[in-house]
Amino acid sequence: MKIINSDFITSASKFNQLPKMNLPEIAFMGRSNVGKSSLINTLLQRKNLAQISKKPGKTRTINLFNVEYINTDDKRNNLVFADLPGYGYAKVSDKMQLNWKRLIENYLQKRKYFCGVVIIIDIRHQSDEKDIQAVKWVRSYQKPFLIVATKSDKLSRSKVNNQISLLKKEFNCLDEEQIIGFSAKNFSGKDIIINWLEKTIKNFDL
């Protein structure tokens, strides 16, 4: 898969505001300030299509992006990236946290062409209860998911490998469930994510 173009579609603070689209959708979810926007921008080869903020909790809506790509058969296709609100940000009200949770739940339960999730964590830290619950949550929908541990450039290669092994134990990963290191600075892990995206889309029956 080679991504050749991308555009912002819309933002929605309520599930019923999302447009109906007959395209496969990949969701991106993770705690606030783990590098979700940087990951999306790197995959799309854009500097600021997904907005990067120094203030955690900035993404309060589901943001959709149209992605045009060429597959391994040299055919042009489209898919949708869905940037979900960052969870676990403490400096918002309980009501706002509940609204975000409901919005994400509705997306995972009801979005017709949702076919897989990229769950983003920070490789420098151990998982916390919210990360573990997020993985359990996604597992319950029986959709493919990939755990991407960002900011791998902050650690040595041996520490990256050790941390990934530790995280696999913390998340009780099955053999087919991957955790990969990723860096928006040196692009390590990008090709693996792209390959996972294409495989996930191919296996999804529209």
C-alpha cells in the first residue's frame, strides 16, 4: 500500500453527525498526548492534517480523513481514518469524559464499515488501567487491532525490545496480536503499520 493523497472530511461531537460512507474505516485511539496526531500525520505524509497540540485532551471529536492509496495490485482505492478522542485526560469534567466514552462506544458498536483499530501507547511508560481497559474494550468487538508504542526514538533498540516484551505481558497479548515500536522522527515501524492497514482492509467484507 502506498498512500498518495489525504483530506480532512469532517469532525463530529455526536455519533449521528458522522456522514455515511461506503469505505473501510480504520480507527485510531489512545490516551491524550501519546502522539496520536503525529502518527496519523506520518502515515499520511502530511505535516499538520491531524492537528498536534501541546495541550492534552484537545481532540474532543471524531475526526474523519479520506485517504487515497495504491494497493499492491497497483489499483487506486480509498479508505477512511477515524481519529477518536483521546481518553484518560484528567483535566476535563466527568461529564465530558462520559460524553467521550459514549461517542467512542457508539463508533465501535455502530459504525458500519469500521474494520480495525490502531491503539496508541507511549513506549516509555508501563501501561495503566485505562490502556488495558481500552484493549479489552476493543477485543470485545472482535475487530483486528494493532498496538503502536510511540516515541521509540527516545529509547535504545534493546530497551525498545525489552519494553515491547513487557507490554505484551501487561496486555496479555495473544500470538496474533502485535505491539510495535514507532517513531514519528525516524519513521521506524511505519512500514509495518502500512502493511497491517492493507491486510486489515483486504480481510474486511464491505
